[in-house]
Amino acid sequence: MPLSAFSRVRKTTTPSTATTGVVYATIAGLLVPTIIVILGVATFLVETRGLKESPVVLGRYLSIPIPEMILRMEPLRQLILIVGLGGVAALIQVISLWSSYRRLFSRSQQIVAELHRDTLNRCIEHASTEGVTAQRRRAEQLIQTSLPEIRNGLIHWHRTHPRGVVMLLGCVLLAIAVDVWLALLAVVSWILIWRFYRWLEGLDEPEGSDWELPRARARLVEMVQEAPMLARLRTGEDFDSLYTSQLQQVMDLQGRADREVVHHVPALALAIVAASVLLLFALGINLLDPRSELNLPAAFVLASAIVGAGIAATKITRTQRAIRVADDAAMSVYAFLINRQRVVLANVWGSVG
């Protein structure tokens, strides 16, 4: 299966550097559910005024064994020890994030810098045959738009893979360990809200709305650039009338997009509130049921895991959008470089012939 253009860009990385970054990112992702569990134990300690027996039950399938040495301590010392353990885990996560981010930014910079150099070399090689102006326009588009989009896509990718994926899986598994049905209800609710949001985005979307507004803005820019010349060829009133008409078109198109957002926000907010009320109702029924193993610390762990999974899922979704943009940009860059290579081969064959 052929690689996408963005995948080709990603794979131009030193293996050792990439492996080190993956290790740090994985550690940072695993520490999120770990910290949630530690905070859950601390919450259980506060609720029961001390850890008196092992294991600490935080859900139907989540039990945390406590060493005998800790059980013999006073409640205040137990709290200090567990909170200190959470602080150490948080500090390790901060260090892992710092190391991961430092490497991902460095890798992204190296890859984009290499593409910059390739672009420069191709422009220099063929400026004499294709013209300096043509090279400048193409290079301007690549340097100002395509290469920054590739860098943004690389940063999003390395932020999410594997840290976001590990964090998502860890939080989902943690929520399932607390209560399978509540976790399933939360996941289904999130998916339905997301599908509803995507449906609202495409609802009543007029044909051509993706290109009408950018084209109208581009025409407005052209009129501003041509204003001195048009002012000499026409009367001031004529040019002002044309510019006002074009500006009104831009405002109308933008207003249409804004009205869609105004209509969609209340509906989306209502869906989120309804899902939250349903989850709280189901959680309350389990907490009030004497046969249920769910308690307030377990509810805290469940809620924290669901929030963590939602954050990770949102990051993954944003990463997919950034990757689509970066893939188109990478295709433009590679098309530019490959075309230049073909020109070189054609010139070589022509000289041989």
C-alpha cells in the first residue's frame, strides 16, 4: 500500500531519536490514569478517615492493594504519603512531557528545514530556465503556507501518537474497571454528541460555501491592491461603489456562516446538558443502591477517567484534521520537488541526444 505524502514526511526521522520520544510520550500517557487512581485512593482515605483494610475498592473491577506498613500509619501520615506519591507521579509526567515536547519540536524543525533546503535548491537550479518570477511565486506559496502546515501536522501527530492514544485507552479501561455500564453509557453519549455536532455542521450548508467566502475575500484584496490604478481610470465614486458592493458581499457570506453558528450552539449545548443529566442520574442510582460496589471515590475516578478520555479523543480528532491539511501541503511540496527532478532528467536526456 503506497504511503501518503504526510507519512513520507514523518518517516524522514532518525530512528533512535524517534524511539526515545515515543518512550517519553508513552510514559506521559500512562501516568494520567495512574494519577487518577492515586487521587481516588486519597479520596477514599478522606471519606473513611483513614485506610483500615486492603484492598481499597474503587469500582466493580478496580481494587488497589495497600501494603500493611501503610495501614499501620496514622490517617494524616497516610494522606501525606499518598499525596506525595501523586506529586512524584505528576513530576515524572511533567519531565516526560518536557522531554517529549522538546524532541517533537526538534524533529519537526529538522524535517521542515530539510524541505526548505530542497525547495531552495530546486528554485536555484531552474530559475534560469523557468524564470525568476515563476520560481518566486511558487516558493512563496510553499514557504508561507505549505511548509508551516506540514510542521503543524507533524507537531499534532507527535503530540497524539502515542501519548494521546495511550491516554485514551488507559482512561477508557480505567472507566470500564470502575463500572462497565456507566463507562459504556458515557462513551456512547460522547459519540452521539460528536455525531450530532458533525450533523449540525453540515446542516443546511449552502452549495459552494467552502469557496465563496475565500474567493470574495481574495477579490477584495485584489481591489485594494488595484486601488491606485482604478482611482486614476475611474471616478472616486465609481470605485467606492464597487468596493462597497464587494465588501457587502463578504459581510453577507460571513453573516450567513455566523448565523449557522448562532443556531447550532444552543442545540449542541442542550444535547451536552441532556447527556450529563443522564449520566448523573445513572451514577446516582448506582450510588444509592446498597448492593452496588460504587462509592463516591469510585465515582470520582470514573468521572476523572471519562474527562481524561474525552480530552484525549478531542486531541486525536484535532490531529486528524491537522493531518489532512498537512497531507495536502506535503503533496504540493513533493509535486514541486518531483517536477523539478523531471526537468533535470529531461535536460540531461536532451543534452545527450
